[in-house]
Amino acid sequence: MFIKEWKEIKNGNIAPVYCLVGEESYFIDETINNLKKALSTSEEVELMTFDMEESSVDLVIDEADTFPLFTERKLVIAKNASFLKATEKGKEKINHNLDRLEKWLKNPSEFAVTVFIAPYEKLDERKKITKQIKQNSVMLVAEPLKENDLNVWILSIAKSYGKIINDDAIEKLVEMVGVNMLQLQKEIEKLALYLGKEEIITIKLVEDLVAKTLEHDAFKMLNAYLANNISESIQIYHDLLRQKEEPIMLVGLLASNIRTMNNVFYLQRKGYHPTQIAKQLKVHPYRIKLMLEQKNRPSEQRLLKALKKLSEIDLMLKSLSGNRERYLEMFLLKAL
């Protein structure tokens, strides 16, 4: 859907109102960039941005209805359109004039492109304004790509830089970076620049050049610990300490991964498909795949025991002084 709309935008077929819904920031950012490029002429596009958690929707409408000074059409962006999601009464920061917005949507300004951004998983379909904006705007849903779609997208990004990336290199790249598409694009661009005239992005190149994320290292450290590979888990831990990572944060990441892992194994035993597990736990399918492919899967009892130990370390880190790094190190040294 996004690819189709991006082509329309590049061809000059630009709608007066867009609504971008979802938590995948890459699609939202790329849509805004495509609109900026398409609306730019000899001058830079006239752009106004409003935060709907701080500003009234009246300001957005007034701006959209004001003639642009330098270009034929201006770009008006309304971020955090929280009035489209479910909220408790009395908890809204701003009292938006939604009646005026509903009327305006039926006849929006012709000399502005207005983009409402709702970076939320779901909208409140019961609200009248939600129905109205779906009916009178181009609505695009920014969802994380599934594994196969993500692989195809990575291949296309590499191709756009004139490169070919192997399947094992794709898997390693996603393992190291995660599923943040913006970060993945940056890493592919870096790999392409490093290669110069060479074409193939290999797994070795990914391992040598791609920056590891904290989440990746924490997950790798946990897997090494659960596999009783003490030397590897300690090495990763010491590397993270040299990077000035806080032990209390690492304890939290380890505990979070254990809870997710335990829930994944439980749901699989109940007969859930990996895709269903991902949806149920709101975790990307690729992370589910990595957990289910573990060769030496830890038992539920072992995971719960590790979780209990980490809770004790968390308490010590928050209440005791001394060598803070040693508490988690001793945990990693003692296999369960």
C-alpha cells in the first residue's frame, strides 16, 4: 500500500489529506520525505508541524486554510493525533474541536497537504471522527513487516544501492540490528558505501561492520548463559560494561527476554502458531523465530529460577553499594 501511494506522490497525484496510522516509524518518515520532495519546486516546501497533544486541531485547520507564501501547496503535519485512539474521559490534554474537523475533512483546503500522524497500534473505530477521517483521507497503516516481506524489502534496499545481499547475511543483519527498518536502511547504506565497486554483501561483512544493538547483545548474553556457555556470556557482559552500560539496565533486559521466552514456549505448547504468538505477545515474528529455533531449549522451571535470581540482583543493585558490576557477574558465573 505504501509503495503504491509513494509512486502516486512521486507522479504528482497528491491527496489533500493523509492519515498515517501505526508504530513503524520508517513508513511514516518515508511518506513525509516523499511529500516534501514532491511539493518542492524552486523553493523549499513550506512546512508547519503541530503536536496534537500540545496544540488544538483548530490551529492545524487554520494553517491549512491559509495561503502558502512560497509554494503552490504547503505541507501541514499534525503529529500524535491522539483524538483518534481510545482515551479515558478527562485524560485528554487538549480539548479538540472535532465537530469543526469533521466538517473541514469533507472540504479540505486545496492549497495544503495535511498529514495526521497517529503512531498507535489501533484507532478507536467507534469514534465518529475516526470514521470521518477514514472516509475523507488516504489512510495508510504503518505496520512492521513480516519475515518474508522484510527479507524482500532488505533485498530491494540493497538493490537500490547497486548491491546484492546473501540470505545468510540478511538473517545476520536482522539478528544484529533487529527489525527497526530505519536502522536497517542506514546499516545497508553503510555496507554499500564500504564495498565501493564490489557487489556482494556477505555475512562476514555484516559481522565486521554492523553495529550491534544493546537488545541484540543482551539476547545473545542470555542465550549463552542458558546454554551454559559461561565464557561467552561473561565476555559479552564485560564488553557491555566497557561500553558504559548500566548493570541494572542489563538485568531488566535479561528479565524481559526471559519473560518473553517463557510466554513463547507456553503458547507454543498450547498449539499456537508462531504468527499467532507474535500477535498475542506483540513481538516481531523474527524474535519469536529465534527463540523457537534454540537447540537447547531451557525448561520453564529453569527460566523461572533465573527470573527469581535476577529479581534478587535487581533489589541488591537498588539497595546496596559496593562493586555493582559483580552482582550480575556472579549470576552469569553460576549456571542453573
